[in-house]
Amino acid sequence: MKRKVLLVSVTLILVIFLSFTMTTLYTVIPNIDVIVSGNVKLNLFQTAKEQTILPGDTVDNIVTVKNTGDTSAYLKIALSLTIDGDTADIDNYIEFNISDTSWIFKDGYYYYNTALAKDNTTNALFTKMHFKGENIGSSFIGKVIELKITVYGVASENNGSTPFDATGWPV
């Protein structure tokens, strides 16, 4: 009887030892790029208000972004245009004075060329919008032209050296 108990005990110890060894041998540790998630929170500011415009008008509109989150962030901005709810090609109707070298246009977005530290504000994306008179004629009278400005952000720490290298951009 003692021999059976001893044999069962030794067998259990061997099974436990082998299972730990097998677990150790077959555990795969993934190689993951570390991205600090932090609290990325960006506030978009613009000075333009709803107003009536005429073809050829130039309107003041200063667009900036402030980082109100816990960590520095890369950011990009998308501009889109609708006329009475229908998507329109923004380049046909509005010209922006994007003169600051802080913003780089690539793949349909304006990227801020450096990480924005917490509590800091970007240089203006643009300060004026010119409504192209040659493309906005009398057929636009009474229509609503809406400029949509969307800002996207990702944590910059351990996430590439430029916004173009960064991963994890919201879709």
C-alpha cells in the first residue's frame, strides 16, 4: 500500500513538473511596441461664427488646438465641406492661408509637425478663409455651406519620432 502511495506521489510530482516545463517551453512572449496610452484630449478652437458670405469674401477664422490631456500628443486635422448637406470638394470653393510651417499636408490631413505638450496650443492652422468667387455664383444663394474641422490625436511618447511615424491614429 505504501508503495502505491509512493508511486502515485512520484507520478503526480513528475506530471506537475512536466506540465510546468511544458508551459514554460511553449509560452510565447510577444514583441510589442510600447505606446503610452495616457489621456489624449484635444480641444479645437476657431474664431469664425455662423455668418452670411458673398462670393469673393474673405473671412477671419483662426483655428488652433490645445492639448488638455495628461500626455504629449501628435495631432492631425481633416477639413471637409458640405453644401446643403452634400459633400463638396473643398478646394473648389475655399482657399485657406495656411502659411505656417508648423503644419504639413499629407494624405488628406494637416499634421502638426511636432508633438504638442500638455497644456500647450498649436500655432494657427490658418487665419483666413477665402470663398472663391469664380466657383460660388448666384446658384449658391440661400444655401448652407458648412466647413467641418476634425482633429485626431495619439500619444507621442514611445510612438515614433514624428507624427508620420506614429501608430494608433483613430479612424
